[in-house]
Amino acid sequence: EVQLVESGGGLIQPGRSLRLSCAASGFTFEDYAMHWVRQVPGKGLEWVSSISWNSGSIAYADSVKGRFTISRDNAKNSLYLQMNSLRAEDTALYYCVKDMEQQPPDAFDTWGEGTMVTVSS
Amino acid sequence: DIQMTQSPSSLSASVGDRVTITCRASQTVTSYLNWYQQKPGKAPKLLIYVASDLQSGVPSRFSGSGYGTDFTLTISSLQPEDFATYYCQQTYSTPATFGGGTKVEIK
């Protein structure tokens, strides 16, 4: 079974840092691009960042560029999102998402259940 | 960035109804248009990719059509489990933008 399990969310003060992790299983992780997508509860979906299969192509939404860093460890079947200088507007449920192809973006065919990040003093 | 506009933002329908949701892109996305279903408290689920291809395991009552800037998701006969929010998404260019969503409610 293809599965993505996020961790690392929580309550964090503005300006602080947080690192999200995503453990992948049930598919050949190194063959696919991956994404982070976030959703404020009750609101729509916002793509945050993507990384190609070999980390050769990385992209960020303007809203997080310069503050967030996406990375992956294919040996550990893991995806990461380092979030620095967090703001209240970063508060959201963060989903780890598998792409259908090696190079993003293509359809997002598998989603984790998400990890909640709340930025508040 | 390519803007995606869905209509309507919500609709009420009965079991057995034919439901159509529209998505319009601010510029061409050729056929790089996907549809997702999200139920309350759950992650989104891919229904349709490249405008009209049905994702594995998705019931055939779901179909997609369109090319360029105008796209449609159709549910041929609405079932109780189809009440959810539906999102379109373009993957023609980065950032991969989503529409604002269409909430399908029970009449």
C-alpha cells in the first residue's frame, strides 16, 4: 500500500523554526517527484514546494521563498520541509504529496493525512 | 502565475442528479488539468488527470473534459458518497495552482 506519513507539526512561536518530515512506503520513492501542499482549515489548497526525483529541480511558492527549504533522502524514503522565520499566516495543515512523474509538476496521486502547524505566540 | 477559477463555489443536488463543475484557467494549460475530491477531515484524492483520464479505482460516473482554458468535471449520477468539495488544479507550469473549490451539498 502506498503511504505517506507526515510528522513534526505543532505549536510554534512566530519567528521560530520547524522541520516537517514525511515517511514514504509502498512505492519506489526515488522514482518520483514530491511536494508539500498546505491548507488552512476550512479553506482551499495551496502548493508550497516541490522537489524532483533526484533533487535537481526545486521550486517554492512566493509566499515561502527564502524561508522554507525542501529536501529529500532517497536512501531513507523521506521528504523534509525546513521552515524558518515562521509567520502566523503559515498556520495550516501541511500535506506530503507524491507526484505521478519524476519531474514536477504532474498530477498529485497520493496524499498523506497531514501535519498541523500552528504559529502563534 | 496561472489563476484557476471554479464555478459554482457551491451547489445543492440530490442523489441521482447529474452534476457539472466548471474550471477556467487564466491562460492555456493545454490538457494539464487535474480534479481532486476532498471529504471533511480527509486528504484530497485524485479523481481525474490530464483533463480526462480517470485515476485507478475511481468510479466511472466521474468524467472530465476540456482543453486550453475551459474544463468540466461531470458526475453522471450523484451518489451519497460524492458529497464533498472538488478542486481543479493546473500542472502546466509552476506553481501548480488550485481552483477555489466547489462544495457539493445534499439538497
